[in-house]
Amino acid sequence: MHSFGYRANALLTFAVTILALMCAIASLSDNLNTPSPSAQIEILNINWFQKQPHGNDEVSLTLNITADLQSLFTWNTKQLFIFVAAEYETPKNALNQVSLWDAIIPAKEFAKFSIHTSNKYRFIDQGHNLRSKEFNLTLHWHVMPKTGKMFANKIVMSGYRLPEDYR
């Protein structure tokens, strides 16, 4: 006969193996979801556009962010981390990204929203490259699952331009 310790070890190993298999199946089942999120970002006002004393450009924007991200939620989704970034090119860098606003969406019922806000973080360029600059506003999201791999995606909205003169 086998000892109590041997039997307990066999039972625990079997339970952990089944749990790992269930987590893998849960994670793989998320791949069957084909989300169709939508978003729109409108710049309502440029509050100020100035050159700082040490030479950097700074912009303050009033944004209207409307999004429907409910399709990103499945039974395996714990929460979403979302953020809006301004993306533009300069002679030194092919891609500059400045985070303007972010939020955590804890549940599906909060994933459809419309918010009127100023940028939460400062929109500053190191230098004076923002005058008359075309830029994109991009809504990024990171889906944090209960089990499995985290994934991210984005919606890019283009056609925005900053003024030629400081305000």
C-alpha cells in the first residue's frame, strides 16, 4: 500500500494539472472573440499653446472622447487600461508619442462612455516642433484577462493640426 503522503502528493499533482489545463483552455477561448470597438475623439478647444521659457512647446487641449469598448469584454476579462496619445513626427524622431489621458475600465457596463475633459498629462515637445504640426490622436487599450496573455490594440484618428502661432 502507498502511504498517506504519496496519495496526497498524487492528488495535489492531479488537481494542479487539471487547473493548469482549465486555465489554458480559458485563455485559448478568448481567441474566438472578435471585438469591434469604436471610438471618436474631438478637439473642442486649444486652451493654450505656448513656448516655455526653456524653449519647449506646450499645448493644453479640451477633448471630447466617445468610445464603445464593450466588445472587448469577455467572461475572461478582468479590466481594460485605455489611454489617448498624440502621435507626430519630428526631424529627430519618426514617432513621438505623448500620453494625454488614461483610465481603467473595471467592467463592461463602464466600457461605453463619452467624456469631456482637458488633457490629464502635459502635451510637451522637447524643442519647438509643434507649431503647425499635423498629429494623430490614438486610443490605445490593453485587455487584462483573469487568466492568460494580456493583449493590446489601438484606433488611430488622423487629421489634427496645431496652430502656427502661440496663444
